[in-house]
Amino acid sequence: MTQSMSTKLLAVFPIIVFACLFVYLGVQSATFFSLGTFELIAKQAVPTVIVALGLATVVIAGGDDVVAGGIDLSIPATAIICAAIIADQLTNQGNSLVFAMTLAFGAAAIIGAINAFLVVGLRMTPLLATLAMSVAIVGVTKVITSSRRIGVTDETIIFIRDGDIFGIAASVVMTAVLVVIFYHALHRTKWGMNMQATGGSRDAAEISGILTRRFVVQSFLIAAFAGWIASVFVLARGSGSSPGTEENMLLEMVLATFLGAAFSPRRVVTLWGAVLGAVVVSALSVGFISIGVNVFWTGCIKGGLILLVVASAAVASKGRS
Amino acid sequence: MTDALLKMCDITKSFPGVLALDNVALEVARGEIHGLVGENGAGKSTIIKVLAGVYKADAGTVEIDHATLPEVTPRSVHDAGVRFIHQELHLVQHFTVTESVFMGQEEQTIFGLNKRVMRQKAEDFFETALGTTLSGNTLIRDLGIAERKLVQIARALIDDKAKLVVFDEPTAPLTSGETDKLFTAIRKLKEQGIAMIYVSHYLAEITGICDRVTVLRNGQNAGRFEEVFDDSAPAMITAMVGREIDELFPKTEHTPAEPRLEIEGLSADKFEDVSLTVHRNEIVGVAGLVGSGREDLIDTIYGLSKPHSGTLKIDGVAQKFHAPADAVSAGIALVPRDRRHDGLVLDMSVSDNINLAALDAVSNWSLESRRAANTVATDMSETLDIRPRNIAATSRLLSGGNQQKVVLGRWLNKGADIFILDEPTVGVDVGAKVEIYQHIENLAQHGVSVLVSSSDPGELIGLCDRILVMLRGKIVAEVSTANLGVDELVALTTGGATREAAS
Amino acid sequence: MTLKSIFARFGLIIIIVMFFSFFSYISPVFLTFDNQVNIIEASAIVLILALGMTLIVAMGGIDLSIGIAFDFGAAFAVVALKDFGVAWYVACLVGVMGGALIGLLNAVLIVILKISPFMATLGTFFVGSSVERVFTNGGGPISYRRMPQEYRDLAVGDVFGIPTEVIIAAAVCVVYFIVLERSIFGKRIHAIGLQKDAANVAGIPVRRYMFIAFILASATCAIGGLIGSANIRMFTPLAGFSYLLDAIAAVFIGAAIHPKGRPNVIGTIVGVLFLGMIGNGLNLMGLDFNLKAALSGLILVGALALAVAQQRFR
């Protein structure tokens, strides 16, 4: 086998594995390939899709190299704290949804700004900076919620959870709109191309006159913004704010984003890839539950899948120039 | 008098301890292809960087299109219509040709990027301005190097405001076949009235394509050729190397003994079928331009990269090096070309760096004996005359020459008996050069086998017993240094003697 | 000396002293001998994990799976005692091997498959967490109230009046100090961390060192797990995760104190004690535990930012 053939094979290896998994699920569960299941998968995927959009933006602007490049592990934490703020405002303080969301937006903006400062200003490794921020944010969340669940009965939130727009679940439609907006901004505008260039090759971008630092700062702000948007859907899905959901969201977000790279034609992290990755991850979860697999095994399998994807990419890239 | 588009006058630039440019003049006429030649360290890249606004000249003026530039910055020079095609491509692997060409200068309407228009413009540009067909949707990683170079050129010129294009060693990574694409493009550009500066070591190309040539030597103007013919190369070489007699090199008092390092049929990514032997008490040289495969040969011998085929024997025993550690165990030492990145651990002390390859020798039960280590370092520092003598000093602070001595000291301490020196005196001042040459000669007198890879022909002739010449991945000549002139060696490395002219 | 250079060299130390003074002022109990001993005792486990992390960071990598190594250490030991009735020292050995297993996984992923340490250890963390959940059928603890007293003593006993866990932590400190700061292995590890390529060219077997280092670090973390499980007489899945950020922070704070900004054993010890002091001080202030969590997190981010900023100014 020539080198390029084995490289290509390695690159598609994860896709083959996933295809097999889905065939297996379809065979094992009679109802897997049904419209109802698809809708369930889509609804479940919503929060993951949104945070994955945020992470994808940071990685696109910062570069695929996880150590030197971009990563933001604090997005799920941002989603959680925004959800807590909104829930607290709605239920405990009796304020309007608009007010609550504005307050939460402010919090997200501060988080994004701090991340940007740590990474661009102090040149801290994004990994360390966002990991530490994640812990701090969770801590502050505990203060807001007193580590207790806050139920939410606001009708807009309920609509997002249960309602339909043109026959499709409201949350799915809204998320789809968000994806389209992100896609247009990042892949169809000069601004977006420059952000991609910044992550693709800092030197190339700077030589072309692109102000790379600005783009990296913006990527962290956008990531926090994604966290803010996701919080609404997290609230809807849980009918309120519950402690302890952060770790799972983190795992799914990372898996979805980097999995997406394996699915993209150019083999890099992209928005569509992240969205597809989130849907695939959600489908796996739903599928495993429907055939009765122990829910804790799914975490294991997901972790194994991340390693599979990253290992294939690492080995495959040795064959590329 | 020709109409000068670019006029650089009396450019002087010095760095701590070295005068890089001394009243240098460079003039390029409208629509001409102007060659810039000189050895390594002659000042070619310095004057280009001054023009690019990367370095600020200490004195001198830059005039573009009869207007003196008040401030030479990357921005002002760009605005004046000068474009640079660097040696490094700086392309994003997963971008398309169109995206790369328009990086930083994308065209869009209120609805978003005008992808179709950009693609059309890019493809048209390749066709009409560069004389080649390239699809705008191809990914950079799927292109050959020559085509990537063309993309780099397109990016610089597509805004149609270029008046002068500077090519810095454009053909270094290309094979003979690929250079044709590049020359077609260059000739097309000339047809459109764009002036060019062509910096290159490949004299055959220079004589083939340039209208006039400026020669630099030791930071000064050493000649200007107002007319260039196919047989102008020897005259250029003479101007490049001068007639100075170098008394830098010690007398040769060693005689080669039995073979120690034997390489046969070694092939890797960038070179093919290389065979060489180094005997005990012998100094063998490897000459060749950047891109000749010389660097990869050294890396492969030392275990830094894997060969495709071939054998390497030490004392008749075949070896396979998976990593430098293996080579070191076999008694080989490498003084690498990138001293600061691969040679020294800059933030460690001189003492630590000297002891780094032989820590076992200064330890008791694996605990480092500071006293023993310091003694070793102090002795070595004396022997090699490392300045400052303070062995606790951070290596980063030493001058290039002293840093090189530290690296040398490390291997002397280890007791290696096959030394590979890659560009041993790059960035080293003359005084330290002389000392290093003496130490190398001493090694050869005392049982060591030495392989020297260098881009300095004078150095190779002065040091080595014989020299192998590499050109585009193959060994094209093996010559004894007795009665070898620098001009001959330069001719061999630049392919002047064996390659056809480019036009 | 300008203000900037004073900050660069001593910034973090000044902050530590400030906090110390603040807590002494605010709480009468803080400065007592018993309380200071409390801080040290409570820091023992974090210190052990932070030392493992110091080794990895000094070598230029990172290990996000130290919590898993901690858990595996506890799990293997408790199961060995409970289901196999082995002697306490055998259980300790088995526990350490459990941690080494995690290290082995990391080493294979990083050195052989060439995955970046971040991704590899993140993957190990995810896989390991799930395995723990599956193994305990949902994340419930495995308790063993009747564990041998010698094992229990790892956490609650004392030797000549000094708590055993402190002695163990001190022993690990000494070993790590000798290895990392005084032995030739440590010299090579620092070289790899500073400039991997130069270390490689100098003949240091980089891959072999990285392989061994990851195994060693995880095995060390498992020791922390032994103490943890001895303390509460059970194995709690995912208990190790809470130590991760403190360990990382301690290493970076310690590096900032070092004159050359290198991760080092003494600095890590100071970093661990600093964090322990914060936790202890906030406790004594009688704050609501949620507020405590928030403040600890924020102080952590601040201290890290300061540590990094200090490096930039040097």
C-alpha cells in the first residue's frame, strides 16, 4: 500500500467505525431509524451543538494544535452559570426573561473577556486558562444556586422545550437558524476567512496584513456568547437549572468538535463538522439507551471514540506533508 | 542611463560586532530582471530586509520611482509597489488556491464573499500573468511545490499594484523540472513591465534569466554586470569570492587510517543513493546549496530521520539509528546547524550543557556531583577558551562563537570519535572561527573521524582532505582539496559546470 | 530595582504573605500551632498528586488524568483488601500498580501513538471515569469498614506524633526532590522540558524518558489514592478529580517562584501550602460552603494569572 493510500485509509477509519456502530444500533433496535427517534436525537443534540459551535470557533481561530492553539473548556461552565442566573432571576427574583437574559449576557461577556485577557494578554496556555476559569465559574454558580436545583416555569422556556415551529421542535429550528448564522459569518465573509487564516497559519495571516490577536480575542468572546445561548436551551431541557451537568457537556462538546474534523472534507475542525459531530454523539447516546446499554458505558465509549479520532488524525498527519 | 525604478544608495547597516552592509548600492531599472548574488554572509538577505523595512539602515536612502521614501516600513514599501516572495511559503495547508491568493484581500458584497468572482480572477491571473493553468478549488496540500510557489506569487501580485517583485531563493526547494514553471511565470511578469530582483545561489539560473547582476561580498559591492551572458558565471564567482588568501586554516598534519563510517546507497525523502566513507584521522567535507539534500543527509546519518534504503556501518558493523541516542552510543557526535534550537539548551548553564551528554561520568549513584561537573566544565572551558569563563552563566548569553565551543566541548567531554559538524562556523566571529578550525584539526590528529557539511566553500577547502558535492539530492562529484580552487568548488555546487543554462 | 522587576521576582510571594496576614488578622484561630498543622495535614494528598504533576510539567507535558490514577490506586487497594483479603502492604503495592496502569495507557498514547499529552490524558480521563462508573454500577462507593488497621493508619495513624500521611507526603517530596533536582535523570528531564529537540540531539533518549515519566507520575498519584481511601475507609469513584486543578495550580505557582520559572519541587510545596492556607482560612471565616467554592476558584484563577504574568515580565 502506498503511503498516501494508507494515510487516506487511516483518515476515514473513524467514519467506518461510526458507520458500523450505527448499523449495529439499527439492527439491534427496531425503532432506531424512525422519525420519532430522529427528532429525539435532534432535540437532545441542541445544547451540544451550540457549545460545539463556540469551541469550533476558538479552534478555528487558534489552530488545530491543541497545545499551542485554541481551546476553550469553559464554555459548558458559562452555559451553566448563565442558566443559573436566568433561572434565579425568573423564579427567585421574579424578573422578566429579557432582563434575566441580559444579566446573563453580561456575565458571559465578562467571562469571554477574562479568557481573552488571560490567553492573549498574559499569553497563558488556553488549556490552563479556560480550565481554571471553568472551575471558578462553577464555584460562583454554586453561590447563585446554593447548589440546589431551581425550577423554571416561564412560558417562553416551556415553548422552547415543548413547542413546534412549522411542525418541527422549536429548539431544533432555533438552533438551525443559529448554525446558519454562524456558518455564514465564518465561511462566507471576509471576517470569517481572516479568522480561519489566523488559525490556519499565524505567520501567513500576519504577512497578509491580518491582525491576528484581535481575531483570537473575538473567538473567545464568541465562545462565551455561545455558552450564553446554550444556557437557554439547557434550561429548557432540564426545566430549570440543576447542579452537576457540566462534566458531561464538556465531554460531548470536545468529542463533537474534534469528531467533526474527521468528517469534514478538508480534515480540519469546521462548524458543519462540529454540528454533525454533535448529532452523531447524540445519536449514539440515544441509540445506546434504546438498546439498553448501561448508560455509564456510553461515557466510556465516547472517551474511547475521542482517542480513536485523535489517534487516527495524529497517525494520518504523519503521512501528509 | 536606464530608468531606475529602485535606487538604494549608500546603505550601511551594522549589528553588534559585525558590519553587515558597508555603503552598498543597488539599482533596478523598470522592467528588468536584476540578479543579486553573493556568498552566505555577503549581505544579500540583509539588504533585502532593509528594503522590506524589517531592518532599519544606519545610513543611506531608498528611492522608488524617483521618490525617496521618508520612512522605510513594511507598509510604506508595500504601498510603493514592492512585493516580496520569501523563501518560506507561508500558506495554509487546508485552504484552496483562491482562498490563499486572496488572503487578507478578500472581495465581498453585503451578502458575503464573492467566491465565484475571486475564483475567476485567480484562475485568470494564473493564465494570463503567470502562464499556467491552476484550478481555484484545489487545496494547497494537494499541490506540488512549484505550484505552491506560484500561489504565493499570485497572492503578492493579484492586486495589480506591484511594480517591483523580489524573489528570495525561489528555486531552492524545486526540482529541475519544476523550475520551468517558475521561469515561465517570471518571463510573463517581465512582459507586463514588472521589475524584479532575483536573489539566488544558482548561477546557471542567474545567467539564464537576468538582465543585469549585482555582486556583494563581505557587505560591500563587489561588481556589477551590465550585461549577462551564458558564460558570465566564472566572472561572477571570482567577484563573489575575491582573491583573498585565507590564513584561517591550520596546517594539515593528519593522515587517514582505517575506514570508520561507511555509508552505501543511502536514500531518503530529499536525497538518493548517497555513498561515502570517512576514515580515522580524516576530515571529509560535504558541499551543496540549500536544498541539495545535504541537511537531510546529516539528519539521516544521525538518526533524526529514517532512511528509505541503504546501509550505514561503523567499523564494519551495520547500524540502525532510531534516534540520536543510538548514534551517540555508537560514538557519533553532531554539532547541529541550528545551534540555538538543537545544539544548546539555552536556559541551562554552560556547565550543564557541557556535561549533558556524559552525565554518568559526573555522578555518584546517579546523583549529580556538582563538584565533578564543575571541574569538567572548567577544564573544558579552559581548553576551548570559552568566554566568559563563568561556567554557571546561562548559555543564552554567550556569543555565537562561544556557544559553538560549548557544543564542541560537550562532545569532546563525551569522548565521541566520529564528529559530524553541520555549518560549524555560521554566526561565529573570525577569532572563534580560527580556534574552532584548530580544534577540528586536533581532533583529526588524535584518532577522530570528521565529517563537515558546509555552505562555505573556502571553509571546506581549508579544512577538509576531500569534498563530496551534492546537487538536488545526488552526489555529483568527489574531489580532493589539493589544488582545488574556490571558484571550481562553487561552480560544482551551483551546477555551473554540469547543468544547462535555464533559458 | 524598578517596581516591575520587584513584581516579577517576588510578586507571588508578596501575595502569599498578604493572604497569610489577612487570615491571621481575621481569625484568632488561624495562627495557632494546631491550625497550621491542620493545613499541612490536609495538604498531604494534594501535595503527592502535585509532585507527580510537577514531574510531567517539568518535562514539558501535562496530565489531566491524575485524578483517575488516584482513583485506580484506591480502587485496586480496597478491592484487594476486601475481596482478596491480602495483607495491607500487598494492597498498597497493588494500588500503586493500578495507578501505574493508567500511566502506562498515557505513555502508550503519547509516546507511541504520538497524541498530544493534553488530548491523550483527557481521553484517559473520560475513559477512566466511565470505567469507574461501570465498575461500581453507577458511581456508588465501595466501602470496607473492617479494613486492616495498618492500612487505616496510613491516613489516621501517626509515627512519633507526626501523622502518617504527612510522613508519606514528606517521603515522596524527598524522593522527588532528589530525582528531579539532584539526580542526572532530573537534569535530563529538565532538558527535555526546556528544549526537547536539543535534548534529543544531545543523545538523551527522549521517548524512553517520557514513557517512564508518565508511568511514574501516575503511580505516585495512586499513593495519594491509598491515603484517601484509608481515610474514609472506602473507594469513592471520581474522588480524584477534585485534586486536578489544585495540583496544576500548585505546579504553576511553584514555577513562578523559581528564579528561572521552572517547575520545581520546593515551589510546588509552597504552592500546595498556599492553596491549603486559602482553603483553611476561608473555612475559619465561617463562610457558606458555596461561597467558599466560588472564592477558592476565583483566587485560584487570580494566582495563576499572577504566576503567568510574573513569567512574562522576567
